[in-house]
Amino acid sequence: MTEFWDIVLAASFWAAALRLATPLIFGTLGALIGERSGVLNLGIEGIMTAGAMTGWLSVHLGAPLWLGIAVAAVAGGTIGLLHAALTVRLGLSQHVTGLGITLFSVSLSSYLYRLYVPASGSPPKITPFAPVHLPVLSDLPWLGPAFFQHTALTWLALLTVLLVAWLLWRTPLGLAIRMAGESPEACEAQGVSVFSLRTGAVVAGSALMAIGGAFLTTAAFDSFYFSMIQGRGWVCIALVVFASWQPGKALLGALLYGMFDAFQLRLQPLVPGVPYQLFLMMPYLLSIAALVLVSRRARVPQALMQPYRPGER
Amino acid sequence: MRLERRERTPPLLLVAAPMAAIVTALVLCSLLIGLAGAPVLAAYATLFQEALGSRLGITETLTRATPLILTGLGAAVAFRARFWNIGLEGQFYLGAIAVAALGSADWGLPPALLVPLLLLAGALAGALFLLGPALLKLRLGVDEVVTTLLLNFVAILLVSLLIEGPMKDPLAFGWPQSVPVTEAGLLPQLLARTRLHLGFALALLAALAIAFLNARTVFGLSARAVGLGTPAARHAGIPVGRVLLLTAMLSGALAGLAGAVEVTGLKGYVTTDLSPGFGTAGVIVAMLASLNPLGVVPAAIFVAAVFVGADAMARAHGVPSFIADVIVATALLTMLVALFLTEYRVRR
């Protein structure tokens, strides 16, 4: 029990929890916007990989860090456009298409990375984002290192939560997006194009996912590794359900996940008798448990995964 | 642009669709090969020459296609009933590790008895690993896509735990790999001086069996009805839950069998890189075959050929071998569009 308090009372634990949550916040919000408009984006795992690779590669080739993030967002948005063209415009199966998009983006990212960075001993590094120093707050004892020494991208993630919540609940555009996800016929009857709304939502959401991926290579680490996303995209899809498609709860879910992940990482060396793989399994099993927990009262957008084809029943 | 559903699909179109999809994918990927500064036609020639141009190449391709046929069937069976089993990779590893666990012991059984028992155990392990997601879907409505995807990571970690712990081979110079399966538990070779094993014949038999099951049995037709629409199937008196559960178990068993066959036929032991993505490639194979079990065989051979040939292309022309993954993933996307065009017509 003392170990528990030792871990939880350390400032580094709280810093790590928010750092681990950051890519998930971006990814979950990105998936959430798309699903609110009626489109499940299983391309997320691949889009995060593409964001991680393009963001890193741009900086590696000499771009400033923020330009790298912009490149990642554009790359993600472009892949999102492909997903939207196939699932929204043509109405193809969102499951299979999303998976195809993931396989395509992961393999294309690996291919391009290998093209520009030939195999060598250890992958090259860039100078990643440094923590933002806030006057007074960052220097507070314990609180400073625990909560106020994050990179700009983490602050951007928190800001994005507010922005997405505001967009969805306080603007006409948000209302239209939600309507496209609940009742596309009603949306069309109002003279609002379901195709445009869904395409826009998927593209914007994919850009967010890609920024989440880029956070890993330009802030959390300083290199790109193959398969570095490690299922984070799938976890985001689970978190959207856990959050009942609400941005605030999505933030909560991502933070809980980050705390749990930070906790198991710190617990590992303290219990040497237990194989480390059991600890690494925990986050995945926890995500499944979270899905089961909310399954009974999940309020799914009514038209989620239903293609809209005008004039057809 | 307007899309219009076809009254009926010309049979020629159904055959032409996968061909057109593959050609389009190869043309699109030639841009990437060009980006690498390699001569496109020569590079493709090297790829297919390596994979299909010699006795060794062909047998290597068929060996590689063996697990792909089985995971492809696993995906095809499930997707046909609209059960989205994306956990084939995990079920593959469960099948493999179950066979390694049982097969490394000396049971004193003749091969003719031991091998079928091991394969059965592998299939059972794969099916059981899918039981959880299937029941969660049927009982609580938990989306099976996310649960099966997440369980893939759990499966790999479980295998890693076992081969670094209780199942570790002490003679492997510290490498994490399982104790090998005994001689009596291995599948015989099909052709001398090649790696092609009996598993390939088994995979072909499995394709025939699934084709029969789909077309000629009540279960196969019920699964199709469930895939076309759950409410309609329910009205027709089909026990939807039971059909979906059985379909899921069959799908998991096929993926588990793929793992079992890969261990008993080719590797003899399990490592965490036993599968270079056989599970995910199974989904591609199933879609390229338009979920037709007999189409799975040529689709798997195509995907296997790309992977076998890509290494030679990488050596000869300096194209990163990831091109193989790009080609098959692109083929999946172009195939989805091609399948769409068999059902719809584009009008101005």
C-alpha cells in the first residue's frame, strides 16, 4: 500500500499521466467528431501513424516544429478525405474501409520513412518541443512539475476539448453535424448537405488524430519507430464509446487512461516477480472493460455507420 | 454525379472486378517505385519473377499463401454474416502457442494421430479466444471490432510472456522462443527440397469445405441471411444469435488453425514474429475474393507472391520492401471501389 502512495504522490506521476493522455485526447476528439456526424473512422490507427511520421520527417528535413505539426494535420486531413470519399460519397462499409485506410497509411508511412531515412543502427533524432514555462505556475513546488510543465501540444489538446465541445453544442454547425449523425434525412430536408457535413467532420477529425500521432514523435519522443502507435488509435475508438460521444467525458476517459498507464509503468519495477507483459496487457483489457461497463447505457448516434444514399431506402 | 443501383450484375463484371482492382493498385504503386528512383517495369518483373518464375519461387509463394488462405477464410466466413472479426492475428497466435505447448511434450502417439489432435487444439484455441468478444456482442451489444482489435495486442503479449517464461526453449541461446514441437507432431513435406508442406493441401480442403458449407447447408444459408439483414433473418425464424456465435467460432477456429499449421508445417516453434501480419492480410485476402471461399485461394496466392517477391525487388532495385504492404493495402482499397462498381452504376 505504501508503494501505491509513493507512486501517486510523486509529481512525475501526474505529469506522465497528462503526457500519456495527450495523444489520446487528440485521437478521441478526432474520432468523436466523425462519429457525431455518422462516420466511424477506423483509419485512426493509420492516420496517427501518418501524423507521427510526417510530423517528424518534416522537422528532420529542416522544418520548424509547428510547421511539422501543420504538415501532419494536412497529411491526416488528406487521408481523412480519402476515407470520406469512400464511406460518405460511395457509402462503402465503414468497418472494412477504415481498416483498409489504416493498413494503407501504416504501410505508406513506413515506406516513405524508409525511403528518406535509410536503415541504420539507431533512428535519427530531432529536437522535440520543450515544456512551456509559465510564470509563477511552473515554479510552484510540487504543483509546478506535476501540472504546469507541459509542452504546447498538451495545452493545445486541452484547448481543443473546449473548442470541440463549443462547436458541437453551441454553434449551428455543431447542431448540423449532430443532425447528420442522428437523422441524415432530416438534415437534408433542412437543405443542409449530409455529404459535405460528414466529409468535413471526417477530414477535421482526421487532422486532429494526426496531430495526436505527431505529439508522440515531436514532443513525447524524438524519433519515429515503426508500429509506435501500439493500438492507441483503437483505444481512442473505445474511449469515444466510454465517453458517450461527449467531449468532456472524452477528456475524462483519456485522463483516467493516462493515469492508469502511468501507474502500471511505475508499478512494474516494484513487483519484479510478475511478468512485465501482464502490466502491458492491462491498458488493453481496461479499455475492453470500459466498453462493457458503458455498453448498456451507451447512447449511440442513431445514424452511425449508416451510409446516406439520397433517394434510396 | 449520380449513383444508381444495378438491376443485376453481369457475371463478367464479377470476374473483372478483382483483376481491375489489382492492376489499378499496381499502377498506383508504380508511382512510389518511381519515387524510389527504380525502373518500374523492371522492378515489377523482378517481383513476379522471384515469386512465380521458378520451382523454388512458386513453392515459397504457396508456403506463404497457406496461412493466408486459412486466415482469409476466417475473415470471409465472419464478414459474410457481418460479424467483424478483426482479431484474426490474435487467434492465429493463440492457435500457434496452443500447438507449441501441447506438441513439445512426448505423448507417445503416432504422427497420424498426434498431428490431427494438435491442429484441432490450435483451432479450438483460436475459437475460444474469440468467444469473449462474440458473447459480449451478442449479450451486451459491445462492438466486436474494437474488442477483437485490442485483443490482438493482448495475444502477442501473452505469447511473449509464455515464451520468455514457462515455455522458453533453454537451448535457444537466450532467444525468446518456445520449446520446439516433437518430430511426431510435424506436418510432412509435400515436395522434396522445398518448404511446401501438407498444410497447403489442408488449406485447399478447408476452402472447399467452407464453399460447401456456404452453398449447400442450412447453416451457410442462415449465416448469409443474417449478413443481409438481422431483422429480416429473425422474421424468417433464423436463430440469429446462435448462427452468429457459430460463425464466430468457425472464424476463430480457421485463424487458430492457420497458426497451428504454420507451427507444425513450417517453423516448429513459436516466436513473437511468427506472423508478419497474416491476420490483417487475411482481411485483405477475403475482400479481394469478394468473400467467396474459392476465390480466397487465388487471392491469398497473389498476396503471398507480392510479399515473397518484394524482398528480391528491394535487393535488386533498392525499393524499400514495405512496398509489399503498400501494394496489398492499396489493392484492398481499389477492390472495395471495384466491388462497389459491380453493384452501382455512375450516371451523370
